[in-house]
Amino acid sequence: MQTLVQFGAGNIGRSFIGQLFARNGYEVVFVDVSAPLVEALNERREYRIVIKRNGVSDEELVVQNVRAIDGREHASVADAVAGADYVATSVGLGALPDIIPVLVRGIELRALRSPNRLLDIIIAENIHDGAQYFKESLGRHLPQGLPLADHVGLVETSIGKMVPLMRKEDLAADPLLLFAEEYNELIVDKHGFRGPLPQIPTLNPVENIRAYVDRKLFIHNLGHAATAYFGFSQSPDSRFIWQALELPGVAVRVRSAMGESAAALALEYPHDLKPGALTAHIDDLLVRFANRALGDTVYRVGRDLYRKLAHDDRLIGAALLAARHGLPCDTIADAIRAAVGFRAADEEGKLYPRDADFIAREVPKGLEGILRDVSGLAMEDPVERGVAVRILSSRQ
């Protein structure tokens, strides 16, 4: 049986990457630093995913052929990497530096045991230029006599699966339980693989992965966040994303923001992203966002304002892309203005910790200060200044 070593046993690691490989005949070895999660996976060797769909009964999947290693057991993790057929990561940008040393150790061990055996690393992270990040990070640690390109393929992905936060009462009954939507397409960079592609029916290898990473960020992530921000601004008591979309005018504004970004993407990537296909993609996303059964919350989708208002992220990045192509970004600017007033709390009434910090440190500076210090807009650049002026003039 072939093996995938999956760094990160969280929502995407288990509900998406792990289940895709496990259900297609792979043993999946999760690597995580949560001792209770590792213990539960090793005790059961399986976990449940409940697929949530509008107007249709839930479907339960039981994912088998899984086990786990504590990420702090470096020798065991390196040994697993050395013997794996594929490695995947879904740990988040903040944790990536922590897994680089043990990945290097595993690559070195693999080179000693099987010098001619290639290893493809599937980068299932929501980051730009993931392959370059891994190339530089791994390259700094590998010995000079072990060229990275001779041994490792770095495969960027576009991750579009939506997985809500689990309620405490559900996790109390089953700590491994996950809810997820039905969507299972894994878009990968076909040129990143050094070895054969995994035999997974919903794997979609594309020629230009950058186009699809930007499509995910500037249409999917943008539209999702805009739904949270417009919805909260209009009705702070709306808890779920589907509720926000049903508020008067919100769906229209979200579609408009996504359409502004889509127009820019079609110009940026004319050979990869066609206007008609982007419109169909927006239509599909709005149906998925409105999935009542999934129970995705305004809090989850809108939280982390430092990240979501960053220069190259879903909001500011999309506005800049549109502006650089001479296109309007009016509704995107309105979403940015709405984001600054976002105060949604979790099921216990608590703000996301980084958002509490944002409100205390950044909001007193005013919108102009936020655009300068958080979003990094350069007023000396005419395009960036134009975007800032449009945001500042928004009445939201």
C-alpha cells in the first residue's frame, strides 16, 4: 500500500487531503503536535466526516487506513518521510518554519536509503509562491551535496474546500468528527511533480497554478470575506454566512465584488481564466456559500483582520489588481471599509484574539492609518494611492 505523510491533522488535513488519499487506497500518516488528536487517531485508526448539503440528508464518510505521529518525535517523523510515496502539508504559514527541519532530516535519510527515489511534496497551504518558500527554506538546511531539485518536487495547490469550525458539543461527543461540504477538487501544479501524479479522480493538474491560486484568493476568499463583512455591517446578529447572504442587497454586493475581481483576473491570465468560466465559478461559489446545512459562521469567515487586510491578501490585493488593469474596484473598496468595522464573536461571545488586538491598536489610528500600517499601501505609488482614496471615500 502506498503512503502519504500528511503534516497537519486539522480541518483541511483530515477533511480534504487525508480523506482523498485514504479513500483512494493510500495509508495516511498524520503528523501533528496535538497529543490528544494523535492519540485518538492511533487508537481508532479511522475518523468520520459528515458531508453537509442543502436540502439533502447528511452523508457520513468513514476514513480508514490512518495513523498519526506526534510532530515532536522527530526521528519517527523523519523515518516516515523517508519511506513515504508522497508528503503533503496543511499546517498554516505560521507553523511552516517548524516542520522544515524535520522535513530536511527525512529527505536526507531518504537520500541515504534510496538515492534515486524522488519525493513530491504537495503544498496544501493558502499561501502565494509556496514552492519558492519551500525551495528557499529547505535549501538553507540541506547539505551542499544534496541538491533539492535532484530529489524533491514542490507542488503548489489551490485549496477550495470549505470546512466550518466544529461546535464544542459535537467535539465532546467525538473529537475526531468533522463537517465539510461535498466539494473535493484538488487543483495542483502539474509541473511541480518530479514523479508520477497520484491516482486520484478529483485531482486537477493545471498548467499555470498561479492563475488558480489567485482565482481562489481574489474570488473565493474575497467573496467569502465580503459576505461576512457586509452581513455583519447590516445585521450584527446574523450568525451564519447563509443568513448574511439572505439579507437585502448583500448577495448582490458580494457578486459585484467578485465580478470586479474576476474582470481583472481575466485580463491578468487571459490564457487560463476565461470570463464565462469565471462567471460560472462565481455562480457556483454563491450556491456553496448559501449552504445552510454546513453551518459556516460569519465569525470564522471574517476573523483575522490583520491577515485579511494585508497588502497582498484577498481584499487589498484584489483591489490593486483591478486598479492596475484600469478597472473599477468600488465594491471591493466598500468591503474593505466594512471589514474595519467587523466585530463578530465566537459561540462564547469572544472576539478572535488577533482581532481584539487589531481593534485596540489599529482602529484608533483611523482608516487612513490602517491602510498605511496594516495594508501597507504606498501613497507615493499612483495606483496604490488611487485605491486608498477610493476606500477612504467609501460610505460602505
